[in-house]
Amino acid sequence: MQNRPANRRAETSAASAAAVQWWSEMDIRSVRKSDVRQLVTCWNDTYTFDLTDQERFQRIVLDDPNFEPEGTLVAEIDGKIGAFASCVVRRTTTEPDGIRRRADDWPAYLKAVCWRERGAAELLLDRACRFASSQGKSSVRVVEYGGGSYFYPGIDLRYEAVLELMASNEFRQIREVHDVSVDLRFNPPRQGDYQQSQAEKVHLAGIRLARYSQAMLATARTFASELGIPTWFEPGWQDKWADGRTIVALDERRIVGFSRYHPHCHGPGVGGLGPIGTLESFRGKGIGTSLLDECMRRLSEAGCSKAIAGWAKTPFYLRNGWHIERRYAVLEKHL
């Protein structure tokens, strides 16, 4: 019994020495393609509700058109990665008319952080913020990252350790965003009183719904410019619209609203919906609800029993019988 305190002191001293050695030998560097296997393991250990694979990780991180090595970092010792962080600075944004404009007033975005060693993650957060500051940014946001690929719109509220890490490093929640979902087996489209009343408005306004075709490209470009949400119309959007999964609302031949649906994109039987949007001058006419219903119908016909809309305009979906699926905190740090 008398030897136990000495043993404890020896264990503590050994652990402290190991920690000092780890920190002194740690290498902070830009991410490499060869890191992806380890990074996927690190990610999956941190985000147990959002498991990923190498293909998706590389697409979201390394293949992002805004990727910059200086902002995407790993902490490594003896070939083992202890932490990872990816900070993105969007320098320009492409408008629907194809013209690239500067994005000076956009914040920097911390797209991802994961770790095996929390201290290493804190060090990478500091480096990421310094990188953002060096690029003229006055704040870093986690994440609400429009345009380009991302893992999530914010930090799922179930990730308490991640939220605590961010709070201890002066990131503060600025809003909460949601994923919403609907069970297509028990909420069939066009069956509720609200949906039927909105469909009647659309009919009285002379609006019709149709599957988008390439013959509509000219009016689609005009619509994209008028809608004013450039992150929905990044380069290549015309090709995506041509995949047969875009429904448009037409006022005669003019596109005034649209929605996209994605069968089985969240796994077998679980489809995705969005984005969905209507020109401001045509809102309040039931068009959004009718577009939503049409996409739900097509997902159901494709064999989906559930639909999810990410980063959603929650009240709109709740009015149409959907429910909140997940809650995310959007965080920001002022530099």
C-alpha cells in the first residue's frame, strides 16, 4: 500500500514524458492523397452518426474546387495522424450567368475537423484560423458552406465532444439548421387538406408542372439569374438539370419555380429532395407545395419509402407534414 503513491507518480511522469515527446515530434503539414485511408478512420471515430468512405472523403475534401493545401492540415507523428482540419476560403462565386465575382464578404469555412489527439485538433484549429486571417477574412464559420462539397451543414447536436472543443476555442453558435424527413408510406402526396388547397391555387393561377427538358434551357438560365441564389447554380448545373430529376413550374413557357429529387441517395429506399425554389413574385400561390408533392410522388414511384431534405427551410416542410430529422449548430469565430 505504501508503494502506490510512488507508482502513481511514476506512471504520471511517464505519461507526461510521452506527451512531451509526442508534441515535440509532431509534424503539421498539408494533407496528401495518401492520408485519406487514415483520415477516414479518424473521421469515423469522431463522427459515429456520419460514417464515410475514402471515395466520399476525397471528393468532399481534395476534389473541392476551393481546396487549398495551406488550409487543409494534418498533425502527424511517426506516420500516424492525430488530427485533421480543413478550412476553405472562397475567393469567387460563379453567378448563374457564368460570370465569376469576388466573394470578399464571405467568411472562411471550417469544413471539417476530426482527431485522435484533442490537443492536436486544438493546434490545427488555431492554424486554420490564422490561415483564414492571412487571407483577409474576419471570421470563420462552421460550416453552412454554400457552393462546393461539404460533409454537413453544421455540427450535429449529438456530437457533444466536438461542440465542446469548438466552444473552448471561442466558436459560438449563431443559428440552428435542420434536416427534415417524411415517411412516404403514411404521408402520400396530394392527400392532405392543405396540399389540396395549394394545388387549387396553382390551378387557378394557370401554373403547370413539367419535367425539365433541354428545350427549356434559355428560360432556365433566366430563372436562375432571377432567383438570386448563385450557390444553387454552380458550373455544371445545366447538366444536372438534364438528368430527368428536375421538376419545373411554368407560367406559360416561363420557369417560375423548380425542385429536384434524388431516389435512393441516402441508401436503399431513402430518397433526397432539394433544392426547391420559387421566384419571389410567384410565392404564396401554392407552387412550392405542388413542386414538393410532385417530387414526393416520383420518389415513391421509384421505390422510396422515405425522403430527406437537408439544410431545409424548416417551416415550409413542417406545414407540409414533414418532421425534423436532425439538428445542427452553425458556429462562428471572429478573428
